Amino acid sequence: MSAVVKKKKKKTGAAWHKVVIGVVSVIGVAAYTSVLVSMIDRSLLDLPNVEVALIGFVSGAIFWIVLRKKLGFFGVFEHEFTHLVMGLLMFQKPEAFFATATRGHVRVGGKNFLVDLAPYYFPTFSVILLLIFPLLKPSAYPVYFAVLGFMTGYHLVSQMIDFKFYQGDIRVSGKVFSVVFCLFASLLAYGFILGFVVGGYHGGWEYLKAGVPAAGRMLELGWKYLRDLWEFATERPAEPPVE
């Protein structure tokens, strides 16, 4: 009996946990979408890093759209590898890893939606490239940003294609939760990369920080709308004048 109760409490706690994260994700999607839209400007194309990265991004996207069926093993391996990387970041011990051209499997010591959904929001190879940037000489920057753009274009297209409701990772985490959380996490990841291309690590952090006041404005507008709606719903009709 105690095991059943404990299990039930754990499920309830996990459910509330996801509700809170889901609400934060919805607010975050609205906030960071506005920040991302405000960042995108034609003047960005005048920056050498942005131009080179954009060429790489388009090339990476087209590359995976055209060749993904012929490179099935790479796609499956990268998918499972992303599970593994996120598991390690969550301090979960790897227990099994398997990948072929058609299917794959990874098992880590624990259960976490961040690990389950990682292939749909975490651009693994782009993050690795971000980490090695300080090791490079300025002469390597053009090639570096071209490769970063290429891998980011690949990741974005790959994640969009792979995100299907019949996927076990998504069914386990919940369809609605998976959609809103992956959108939010993707906006964080890809927005940071864009900010990095424009202004280095500082540019990426500025993007992340800009989402906080944007979320505050979203909450303020939402509260004002609900308050006005409540006042309208509870407003008493004016009494007819007494003759």
C-alpha cells in the first residue's frame, strides 16, 4: 500500500511540475519570439559573420532536406547522441547506446523530460562549436561561422522533421507539453546562437536577458486583459432613468 501511495504522489508531483514548466514555456515562447523578431534586421547582413553563417545555415538546411534518407545512420546516431549528452549534463549514468541506419536506442540511469526531448530542441554540434570558439585564431573565423551556420541549419531542419506525435519520446512527455517546451527551449538555443553570431558570447547573453523584461510585459498585458474582461463581465447594466 505504501508503495502505491508513494508512486501516486510522485505522479501528482510530476504532473504539477510539468504544468508549471508548461505555463512558463508559453510565456517564454511569446516573450522570446518578440525579442527574436526585434533582432532580425536587414542591417545584420552587413556583418561578415552573419553573412557567412547565413550561407552556411541555408546550405545545412538544404543538405539535410535532400540527403537525410541517404544519411540515415548519421541522423539516428546524432538523435541518440543528443539523448546521451543531455543525460550526462543531468548527471545520469549512460547504460546503453545503440544506433543503426533505421533505429536507435539509448538508456541512462534516470528519467527526465529534458533528456527525453533533447533531440527536438538541443543543437548538439552547434553547442560543441560554441564551446571551442575561444580556442580559434581570428583567421579561422570565416570558416568557423560557416560551419556553425551549416550545423545550425541541419539541426533546425532535422528537429522539425523528427518532431512527430507518434515518437515515443513525445508520447511519454505529453504532446501539448512537448510542443510548448520544445518551442521555448528552441527559441533559447537558436536565439542565443544568433546573438553569438552577431556579438559573440555577450550578444548571446544579451538575447537571453532581453527575454526577461519581455516576459514581464507579456504578463502585464495579460493581467490587464483579464482585469478588463472581469470588469466587463461583472459590470451591472445601467438602470433606466426614473420618470
